[in-house]
Amino acid sequence: MHSEFSNLDLAVLAVYFIAILGVGYGFRKKSSSVEGFTAANRSLPGWLTGLSILGTYVSSISFLAIPGKAYAADWNSFVFSLTLPLATLIAIRWFLPFYRNSDSVSAYEHLEERFGVWARTYASSCYLLTQLARMGTVMYLMALPLNVLLGWNINYIIIGTGICVTAYTFLGGLVAVIWTDAIQTIILIVGAFVCGAIMVFSLPGGLGELFQVASESNKFSLGDYGFSLTESSFWVVLVYGLVINLQNFGIDQNYVQRYVASKSNAEARKSLWVGGATYLPVSAIFFFLGTALFAYYKAFPDLLPEAYFDAQNADKVFPHFIVDALPSGVTGLLIAAVFAAAMSTVSTSLNSSSTIVLNDYYKRFRNRQADEASSMRFLHGTTIVWGILGTCMALAMTQVKSALDAWWSLAGIFGGGTLGLFLFGMIARRAKNAAAVAGVSVGVLLIVWMSLSLRENLIPEAIQSPFHSNLIIVFGTATILLVGGFVSLLIGKKAL
């Protein structure tokens, strides 16, 4: 046991960084073409792309935040994971064939064919803005615990991460992103088992004591089963999880590129099962870690700084355990994996954003006949520019009171609008452009109203939304579908 970051840990961290950069350099030849850079030449096996999808869920933030949530509260948020098998089935039945049968790598090109150029531009711009916010938030939140644990300057951590992640994304393209996703996912899951085992075997009463302590504090609760829409009940989290996961599988460019990167339809289906369905037991492991942390520090309260018993500092408890309780070397490997997981998340955003800018803007509005050489130059240039912007966003996040609040607000506003438009286009096959415009307009207004209601003094209390924040994207998506469908019916009756 140790209480500081040892020289061995530093060595492991350095080797891991070099290895990650080596992955990008090793795949540079396979990413020397547009098809290789954006779609991995459509040649990857399903298990690999599946681990990459799983890695998108098992990010460094999840690795730290889920145990913190379970430590401070209960398993209510685990209900989100219960929706993944259903979302995976829907994705395999409808979303996967839709994108696999398309020649485009862009998730938004079909929206132009369906409703016009405004729909494609709206959806892709929303995606780009959310990815920029996502990169900034992930890099900032990744740097925060490292700053607290190791005492390194947070700005230097962010800048170093930005340079490193931009470099291997630039060199290796999507195939490097997917391989690093897979590597960090395996390490984080194995690390979770190691941490859980150490906690359980350290308890005087072992697993029995853990379950007794957790049960007495109601730590395994999935939330209230009532039908209140004002709190995070079982049903609110369930419907929220279903909508969010449909958004991920249906309209998120990160996932669409993995569908396309698989070498066959069968491998693409396998990737969804590996990535989607397996997150259910994997997330249970992370929630179990949080519960084990609660029992561990209940038994050994002297091992935890007094400030960390405050629920506001719950996210720092697991990082403290990693540095304080794990053997030297293992700590370095886990910290490196957490670091790499954040880098992997950012590199995914970099690659997908560059792909969108190339296909939905450069080739659509600037140079429709762009050849291979000019397209590759544009992809490389966009990757660098987006890396700089993401790093600047992360640096700006250091001045924001709540980075997560900023991220959730943007994700709710943009995500609800794009998912609703996508589903409306798929469900209402005969709907016209005017119905889509009406649905998106009303839906986004509702999303903005509900989002602003969460912020103090922005709108009068009398007209604030009474609903829980998880329902923003749910109601927004439903409104676009209902209003769009109603306007479509009106237009149809007038035509008669």
C-alpha cells in the first residue's frame, strides 16, 4: 500500500503514453486515404468495433463518476443501462441496415435527401457543437482528478493531452481510434475487477459484510417506482435511458462510423451486441465498485480524508482509492488507462467531427469534386484545428463553475432536436419539409424552455418547467414527432 504516485507509476504512465502514440504511428499507412481515415477501409472485425462501442460508454468519466454516484447514493442510475439491450435490438433491426446500405459515411446526408439541405446542416452543426463541448468537458474533467491527485498544473495536463490526442488521431485515423478504444476498455474493466477484489478481500467480513452494510443503507435501490415526473424515479431514468441510447445508435456519427467500419453486415451486428448489450453487466461492475467503496470506507474510515465524506466530493473517492490502496505499478496503469480513455473519447470526437466537416460542408458547399489528395489535406487540417479548439474549450472550462451543467444543457438542446428529426424522417415516410420544420421549431423551443428552467433567475418561477431534467430530451423528441405528424396530417387534408 502507498499514498503517493511512485516512480514505477510514472514509468508505467510514460510507457503507456508512448504505446498509444505508437498505435497511431503504426496505423498511419492504413489511414493514408479518405476511406481509411474515416471508415478504416470498411475492414474491421465485429469484436474490435464492438469493444470500441463499449469503450465509448466505458469512458474515463464513467470509470470515475459511476462509482462516485453509487458511493454517494444508490443504483438508480443503473436503470439507464437496463435499456441498452432493447436499444441494441432496435439498432440492429432498423438503424444498422439503414446506414450499411448507404454509401455515405456521414450520418446526416440522408436528412438532406429527406427534408432538404437545411435539415442536414442543422443536424451536422448541432453535432459539431456538441462534440466541441464534449471534448472540452472530457479533457477538463479528466485533468481535474489528476491535478488533485498528482499536483500537476491543470492547464499543462490539458495542453499535453490535446497535443497527444491530436497527434495520434492525425496519424492513425479511425483505425487507431478504434484500437485504442479497445485497449483502454479491456484495461479499465480488468482494473475494475482488481479494485473490487482488493476492497472485498480487505473487509473483515468479506462479501457478506459488503452486502449487509449496503443493504442497511439501501445502496442497491433502483429508485422510487412511483410515476412522479419531477424526480429521478425508476421510470424517468428508464425512458431517459432509452431515448439517449436510441440517439447514440441512431444519429451519433461516432457510432455510425463504427457501423460502416465493420467488414460485413454480420460483423456490424456482432459489434452492436458486443458494444451495446455487454455494457449492462460491465456497468453493474462499476456500480458494485461504488457500493464496495462505501462498505470499505465504512470499515476503514481513517483511510479516507474527511472532506471526501461529503457527497459533493464523491467523484474523488475512487481516484483516492486508486492512488492510496493499489500496489505501485497497478496505480500507474489504471491512471494511464483513465487518461487514455479520455484521450480515446476526444480522438473519437476529432475523427468524427473532421469526417462531418469534410462530407457535410467542404464537399457539399465548397468543392464537390474534391480529389483524394485535397480531401486528405482537408481532413488533416481539420483534425489539427478541431484539436486546438477542443483544447481551448477545455482550458475555458477551468473558469466555468460547473462544466457538467454546461455540457448537459448543450447536449439536451442539440440532442433532442436531431434525434426527433431523424426519427420523424424514418417513421413519417410521406411527411414533407414544412412538417419537419414545424416539428423541429416547436420541439427545440420546448427543449430550450425546459433547459433554461434549470438555471436560476433566467425565467420567472411561475412559468418554469416542473419536470425533471432527464425528461428534456424525452419531451423534446416526442414533441417533434407529434407536432410534425400533426402538421403533416393537416397538409395532407388540405391537399385533398
